[in-house]
Amino acid sequence: MSLQSLLRKLRNFGRKPCAAVIVAAGSGRRMEGVDKILTELGGKPVLVHTLSAFAAAPSVDEIVIVARREQVETVKTLIREYGCEKVKDVVAGGAERPDSVRAGLKAVSRRMELVAIQDGARPLVTPEIIERAVTKAWKTSAAAPAVPLKDTVKETDADGKVTATPNRETLRAVQTPQVFRKDLLRAAWKRAEQAGKTFTDDCAAVEDMGKTVYLVEGSEENLKLTTPLDLRLAEMILEGRKQA
């Protein structure tokens, strides 16, 4: 064991061990043919930026990366190139995001009590955001970062007719990492699978069990790379961080 690992263990003595599952198995259909996980951002692949934030977060003990089956070896090569002793495994994901999350959960060490689910395509997440979410989950069993909405939101029907205008003051845009007690999240996704339900995020699966999820402060910079415009914005944010 390295001195760095020993110091980290001493610093975090007494807390619940936490694994991060970085889900990087998406198809990236809206990125106009660009592989958003492996594309370069600030001189490094997007996934390396995401991985670096979790490697620097004191509360994270191990990392499992879930990649597309054809990219597993490529991701393993990246880890060897850039180095990250926290990475426990790289596993193949499934056809849908819930399948990939379940694959990641299976690879997490048994001793881990908490698990942080992170979008691989959120490369601007910071150790501070990770720490806030994990610390809240220690106390509440389920937590995630979020930011207030700036725009007014409308509910519509299939024809585009406005049916409701929710109060913006009570709405939040939820980000990742979403952190849970490991057994709670496993139970939530098992229940959803048995019921034939699908959800767009892990919080929704846990909420469907009647459990409460608590939100912590996120960041507008913690954006998810979904379109080519997002990639350009991320480049600008990284440049701004260098100059700060």
C-alpha cells in the first residue's frame, strides 16, 4: 500500500466506505457521431476528467467504470496511461442505462456501503460536489447535487398545448453523482426491473420505493455533454478554471 493510500485511509477512518460507478456506456446519439466519452477536452479524453475528480475525492474508496463492450479494453488502456489506483474494474454495460448501473453495482466490492452513480459525460464535476453528495448520503441514505432552474417550465400535451406551469421556485435540475446506500439502490433497481419500470435517473428509482432523496448544492458548470454545443461550453469552462 502506498503512503498516499495509507494517509487517505487514516483521514477517512470511521466513515462509511463509498464506491463510485462511472456510467460511460451511452451511445451518444445526439453528439453528431462524436464519441463523447473518448473525445478530447482540454487535451485529455472526457472520461479522464470525470475519473480525475473522483480520484481526488477523499470520500471515494474505489471506482468501477461501465463502458460499452467494444470500448472496455480502450478504457483500460486509458487508465494505464493516465493512472488511477482507485479503479477496481472496467465492466461492459447493457443496452439501457439501468442495465449499465446494475452491471456496475455487481462489480462493486462487498464492503462498500455507499455507491455514487456518476455520468461519465459530466467531466466538470468537482471533488467538492462529490464530497457534499456523499456526506449527505452518509446521513440520509440518498442524496444528489442539483441547481435551481432559470427558465419557466411548461407542461404540454402531445399537440404542444400547455397544460400546466409548475412553480419554478420549487423545481431543481438534478445532476450526478447521485449517492445511495448500496443495498437501497440495488433494491430499487431490482424492484423496477420486476415491475417493468424504467427511470431516467437513479433518484427516481429510489423515490418510487417511497424513499426520500435529499438534494445538495450542485453547480451550473457540472454540465452533461449531450450535444456538440455542450462540448464547446465545457472547453470554455475549463479555460476559465485555468485562469482563475
